[in-house]
Amino acid sequence: MKLIIRLVLGVAAGILAGLYGPEFLIKLLVTFKTAFGQFLGFTVPLIILFYITSGIGSLTKGSGRILGVTLLLAYLSTICAGLVAYTVSSGLLPDLVPKLAANLDSGEEILPWLVIELAPLMDVGTALVLAFMFGMGISITHGKALLKATEQGKYIIELVLVNVIIPLLPFYICGVFAEMGASGTVFRTLETFAWVLGVAIVLHWVWLLVMFSIAGGMARKNPISMIKTMLPSYMTAIGTLSSAATIPVTVDCVRKLKVNNHVVDFTVPLCATIHLAGSATTLTVCTIAVAFLETNQIPTPAQFIPFLLTLGVAMVAAPGIPGGAVMASLGLLSSMMGFDSSAIAMMIALYLAQDSFGTACNVTGDGAIATVVGVVSEGRWQDE
């Protein structure tokens, strides 16, 4: 919540600086925004490489069959939630979001004093392929030394995220909105935020109803009662902004759904990392909105579906910190959707504004997945 407050203050400060601040201050903020954007682009492939490699390499325990079922259900839920969000937001947002494309390039262009080119060590595609190659290799060969090195790299990147990138995000957002304020587009951009966030939160609950209706039908339980049982997990996630921090509460809630304890202990911690339906929903809605603002067009299914399928995998690399999912998606937004630094900044601001609700959707949906896994695996834990 402190991060969200700092983000709001950054937006407000940027607007005031852009509208009323001296040119010196605006140029300073824009210069920082440009430099920070370069550093962010440099860091993204490293996030993907270390987090995905560590995550896949660590998946070595538990039943292979049940592991496969859990992975499949979590991925399908994430992708289907994104597809529902794409369908709904593609129909709604062109009418709800003001058509700003003609205004985004108007007004005075503010140039930074200095541009430092910081090329990433590799592109996003290379990072993904390397992560899967080494992650699967570590898992199959039980390469403890390489896994330890990967986890140390992950720890270093997390230190950079927690101590550098996350604290400086409000200043980055401040620079973006100062530039918008100076160019005269800021108020129409802010007008879109309320609509976008409202659509995302409604779609979270739509998808939770779908998940628990399926799980309830398979387990012969009332889906509404199941959702009520999971509400403590939902509320805890809103407060913590962390799937990992909510695991103890989620475990307790899922056990009250009368799911096998072995299934609960296996699926809930795993799904806290791999099930990201709420995050996919939010990222989809925000991507559609920002793409529409930038181009006055909605991405076609041929453009968006490959992005979504890749996003479902890349988000496994999401660090367990506020805004982790959007951080893991930045490289894909740039390489596959063509987002520039301003669009990336708007994505970060939109996502962080509702991050707690996306996380709450993720962990609440874990109860539905655990229920389905419990039905599918009934009687098999003893066999294996």
C-alpha cells in the first residue's frame, strides 16, 4: 500500500511539474525517465533468465502426473482468463476510453539533456529459450550447483528490484506524467484509468465465478459457498499484495473446502507461483487500453494471442513483489506489442494501481484449481 501511495504522489507531482513547473525541472524529470527506462530494459531479460530457470529447475518433487495436471490447469486458467479479458475489453474499451491517439503527439516535445544507450545483454526471446533450456536441464539432471548459481543470480536481481527499481518507480512515473503535462495530454490520459481499472476488477470476479462453477460441478459443491470460504484469502492478498505471503491463509481456506491435505500442500504453494489468471486479466485489459491510446486501434487476435501465450509462461518469472507480473512482461510488451517507454510507464502505473486485486484473484482461484486436482487425483497419491 505504501508503494501505491508513492505512485499516486508521483503521478500528482508529475502533473503539477508538467503544468506549472519550470522548464529546468521538466527536463530533469524527462532525463531521469529516459535513463531509468534504459536501465529497466537492461534488467528485464535478466529477470526472465534467472527467475524462470530457478522456477523450472526447482520443480523436482511431487507426483509427476499430478504436477502435470496442476501445471496444465494453472496455465489454461491464466490463458483463458486473458482471452476472456481480450474479448470483453476489445468490445468495451473503444467506447469507454477517450480516443486520444490524435492528441498524444500534440503539444511541445520535451527532450532529455542526455541519452545513455544501455543495450541489454540479450533480447527477451533469447532469455526465454535459455531459461527453459537450463531450467529443464537442471530439473532432469538434478544439477544442484547450477541451480544454486541460478538462485544466487535470482537473489541479486531481486535485490536490484527491491532496492533500486521499485523505490525509483514513482520518480519514473513522475517523469512520464510531467512530460504529458507539458505536452497537454495528461488529463485525457488520466480519464482512462478509472474505466480500465473498473473493467479489470469486474473481469476478475467473472473469471472466479467461471472457475468455481467448473470446480464446484466436478466436486458437487456449491460454487458460491466455495467462494465465500475463500474470501479470507482474497482479503489477505489485497492487504499483502503477495501470493507467497498469503499461502498460509490460502492453505487454511482450501482445506475448509474439504480438499485432500496432500493435494492442498502440493498445489497451493505451486499455484502461488504459476497461477496468474488475475494478473493476466489485468495485463490484457491494460495492454488493450494503452495500445488503443497509442494507435487508436485494438490489437488483432493474430497479434495478441501469441503475446498472451508467451506471457502466460513469462509471468512464471514474476518476482514475488508488488508489480512483479508487469515487470516480467515488460520485454514482451516492447518486443511483441511495440510499446515505447511512455506506453511501458502507463502500463506500470495502471497495473500497480490495482495490483492487490489481481493478486487476490490469483490466490482465490488457487482454491478452484486445488479442488479440481483433488477430484482428478482421488486415490492416486497412495499409488504413487
